[in-house]
Amino acid sequence: MDFEAVIGLEIHAELSTKSKIFCSCTTEFGKDANTHCCPVCLGLPGALPVLNKSVVDFAIKAGLALNCKINKDTYMARKNYFYPDAPKNYQITQHETPLCSEGYIEIETDEGVKRIGIQRIHIEEDAGKALHEGENSLIDFNRSGVPLIEIVTNPDMRSPKEARMFFEKLRSILLYTEVSDCKMQEGSLRCDANVSVRPKGSTEFGVKTEIKNMNSFKALEKALEYEIERQINAIKKGERIVQETRRWDEARGQTIVMRSKEEAHDYRYFPEPDMVYLKLDDEWIEDIRKTMPELPDEKKKRYIEEFGLPEYDANIITTSKELAAFFEEAVNIGGNPKTISNWIMGEVLRILNDREMEITDVKFTAKDLVKLISLVEKGTISNTIAKKVFVDMFETGKDPEKIVEEKGLVQITDEAAIREIVNKVLDENPQSVTDFKNGKTKAVGFIVGQVMKASKGKANPQMVNKLVEEELLKR
Amino acid sequence: MAVDKSQVDYVAKLARLEFSEEEKEKFVGDFNKILQFVEKLNEIDTENVEISISSYPMFNALREDEVKPSLSLDEVLLNAPDKENGYFRVPKVVD
């Protein structure tokens, strides 16, 4: 029997506000424990929470970017549970009335564009952090009260790859809109997954498990792959899937049971009595719509139509807001969009991936890249040399024209000089000359390579090709 | 709806509270009295009446996104029964 997976995601994103959701403590990450706390975020008796307007603004912006309906009449809810990182013994969140609902994101699967539904987006406060040490747990409340949006998808994904693509697209949109800095290593973007399996073609859902602690795109994909296989194997052995929460153990490459649903919490939600209704009007929503930047999908479409980029290239360049900005800056300076795109897709991304860097970390500017390209176009240097100059430019941030000048990399276009090198190489390789005469055209490539090497890559490749053939025929 | 002892046990467990059998019996009576009292509300026709979550006729109590100084670490930890290196220390909890 063939099985298919059914996957839904719950994503928490910390919002880019300066202060916390219900008090004026800073949201800054990584400072000494318990130094960003006040009576409100410590849950001291009598302290009153007051909602940060920017939290509502960011959540509306996220909702609009994810094609959601914005709900004008909402209120906060109290979610009751005991855990030492929740100082009030409850979390202020939204329950019956999420701020946004019924949205979607489109992803590009192998079978074409697929729409993944967003069930809801609501605003809530983050909890503190617990460090487990020996007999004790140590609690830091700096994160307590940092604003979050929780984004819940419909169970629309059918493979770990789709889940990963959705999560990557979502991150890209949140970064474009600057709703969240999405630093997964700092926990400002976190993802849980609900996953079940069922016989292919079935419309009923199987029993699902919830997976937590996936701290990267790769971890999400790997954890889902493991969990789906585990469930399918269990069913094949005639075992029953138990509804439970499991934790992804990166080191072991397994999902491990955290708690079963029998001990599940009863949160006893009720309207938060310390807060009043939130009432939005069209003007508020439209004001935020006006601040919406061009989103990845729109940008991609424009790159294809306006610049004639291949869809694949447009997709990759627009995934990162910064990379897209770099591309556009280069185009505005006056480079050929397709050539710039080729450089970004090739050398630029290769070196960034190699060094695990972002485009914002590099020393060279868009202007330098355009200059480098124009050096090739003018015939000053060959493409091969340009790639070497690029590495130099990447390491030092020097102007490519300076690098070419200092290192004497100007292309040799003097026909007599190249012909001399060609003849020298031919003299040194009589076997290749014989091979050529016996009809082995491969020999040409070898000779061309040797000539390029002898000229330290500086000879004009087109001229080398032409002169090698000419000289070979003379022999 | 009538409350019995199992529901008192459940609510006590959720609230992390322990009671003697005697106290629990008393709560069964008290809970039922409270529920009966509130049930009076069922007599009112609430068809077409909007849900009210607050008795104050106000909405949008909001603040601007401004950072103000937090408490000092000493003040934060002032009421902590146990602390270590600036952290609150509690018995080990692992989810």
C-alpha cells in the first residue's frame, strides 16, 4: 500500500518591535539574564498589561502579506498553564478571535504552483527561557513578554519538501515585510509540525503527532522524513499511532516522545480581564497596506517580464530581500540584467554558500560587480580572469579595475604575441599535432588549454581558438 | 449541570492544589451553589445580543512602541526565594 503524509505547521515569529508586547522593556536579544524585566513581564501582582500598538501593526502587515482576512473586532484571551518560564501562570494570547485568518501562500512544487492555506495568525506574548542544570532549572525572563505572532497553516502539505518550501517562503515574506528578523539561531523564528499518514487516495486523516524543536529548514525536513517513515512502519506492523508530542533530536536523528495527549493540558481559555477589546477600522488597515513593500512573488514576476530573467534565476534572487536589492542596485547602475543575474547565480552565490555568508556581509559593492562585468564586455579581461578578479574583489573589497591594473591581468589581444605563444606550444607538443592530423579534433582543445595556461589566462580566448586552428592547418 | 467530586479533583489538579476529603466534599456543595446562582442568567433571552468580554465601554487601550528603563537586577530578584548568577532558581523541570 502507498502512503501519503499530511502536514500542517505552527510557526512562531518574534516581531521587530523595540519594546515588549505589554510593557516598555526592551526586546533586545542576548543581554545578561533578567535585566530586561519589570513588574508586568515578571507577572507581579497588580501590574497591568497595556498593548503595544506596533504589535498590532506588524500582525496586520503579516496578515496582509499572507493574503489573510483582517478581523476588526478581536480580544485577548488568557491561556492557563503552569511552567516556571511563564511567570503569571498564564499566557496572554488570542483564542476565539485571531487578528488574521483565512490566508494562503503559494509555493512552486515540481507539479506546479501549490496554494498552502493559512488558518490563522494571532498575537501573543513569548515566555521566558529555562536552562536545565543539574538538580535545578534557571529562569531568565528577558524573553518574557516579547511579542510573537503564531501562524497556523491548514494541513495542506504532503511532503517534507513541501513543508520546507512553505517555511522558506514564509520566512522570506516575513523578512521582506520586516515583521520579524527571523533569526532561527536566536529563536526569533520557530516551527512545530503536525504530521499524520494515510493510504494514498484516502480523504480521512490519520492520527497525528506533533513535532517540536526543529531549529532549521534542514531539521524540519529531516524530522518530518523520519516521523513519516516511523508512522508508516508502525502501521505496516499493525501498530496503532498514538497522538503525542515528540521532540526532534538532531544528534540522534530521531523524534522522541515528550508527552502523550492523555496528559494534555486543559488551558481553560477565557477573555483576558486586564485588557479591552481591540477594534480596527478600514483606515488603520489601509494605512498599513500602503507601507507594504513589493513581495517576493511580485518581484519575481517583474524580473521575468522586465529583465527577461529565467524563472529559476528570478526565484532564487528574490528569495532574499537583500540579494534582490543588490541585483536591482547593479541594474540601476547600468549593468545588463541578465549578465548580472548570471554572475549572482554563479560566482556570487557559490562563494557566499562556501563561506556561509550573506550578501550583506560582503566587502565589494554592486558597483564593483558592474565594473567587473564591463571589463569583460570591453574585452579588457577574459571571463576566466574575471572570475579570479572576483575572488580577489571578494577577499579585499578592492576596485576590480585596480586589481586588473595592479596584477597586470589585462587581456592579450595582440595577434602576433598570441601567435607566438601558439607556435611555441605546438613545437612543444608534436604528439598533439600528429593527433590532429589523424583527425582527432580533441587535440585542439588541449592545445587551446595549453596556450591559455602559457599566457596565464590573459590571452583572448576567441583569438586563441582562431590562431590555434590556423597554425595547426599550416603544419 | 451538577458538579461531583471527580470534577473537584480535576480542577484542584489543574490549579496544582491539594485538599483533604472533607474540604473536597465542601467544595462539591459550594461549586454547585455557585453554578446554580449563575444559571439564573440562562433565564434571559440573549438571542441577538453581542458577546461582552468587558464591562467597560472602551476599546484600543494602546501604548506607543517606546523602550523605558527596566528594573535593576537586584529589584527583579528581590522576591525570588532562590537565585543563582542573576537567574531565578527553581526545582528542575523538563517538559
